[in-house]
Amino acid sequence: MSERDLFANFARMRREMDEMLGGAWGRSAYISRRASGFSPNVDVYYCSNPERAIVKCDLSGIDPSTVGIEVSGRQVTVVGKRPVQETEGRVYQQVEIPTGPFRRIVELQVDVDPERAEASYEDGVLCIDLPLKDESEVSRRVPVQRPGDRG
């Protein structure tokens, strides 16, 4: 075995060891993450004029028509799958781009209006625009009735 062959997979093994041992005593976290696919990176920020939350999700290599988005309360869920690339006839030095199914849940700090949410996909980045819920829609005054008022 040549010296080059001996170290060809070293970077991959080091990354996998870091994942396995890096978290909160990582082995169980490593196993559950691998069993359930991967978790794409996201950015979340807030804008004014109009007030809204923006969630950007790194989904390079994923067909946007296969992505599902659900907004419920202060939670945004993005689901999909990155297909496994053809490997026949290839000898990889490194494999860092995760494949398989994903489900990413993002907790927001504000209430948003799911009916007015919009999503776009450009250059591998999914952008979800979530207008904030109007405060007048969030609460309503409830009058107190006296026993004689019902009728």
C-alpha cells in the first residue's frame, strides 16, 4: 500500500470522529443524525418596513419542487431530500456534502402570518419570507356578560 493510499481517507475519518465525539458526548447524537439524514444550515433574521422574518436555508443540489414548507405558530419546518450522487467509477478523497432526507425545524421569536408566507429558491438557497402577524389579529377583547344578559 502506498503512502498516498494510507492517508487518502484520513480527512473523512477525522471529520467523522469529530462529529461522533464533538457534541454532548456525541455518539448517540451522531447515530440519530445519520439515521434521520442531515440538517441544512439556516440563517434567520428580522426586517422592518414591512415587518417580517426571513428564513434562508442552504439547499444546494436539491430540486425545489421536492421541498415542503410548513408554518405553524412560531415554527417553520422545511423537509426534503438531497439525492445520492452517482458514484460508479469514482474514487473519493473526501465526501462532505450530505445526502438523504432532511427535516429542519426553525423556532422564531415572533408570531408570523402563515397565510401571507412566500418562498423563493435561487442559487441553491431557499428564502422564506414570513410577514409578522398583525397585533390586532393576535388578541381580541372578550366582553364579560352578566347572568341576565344571555337570553
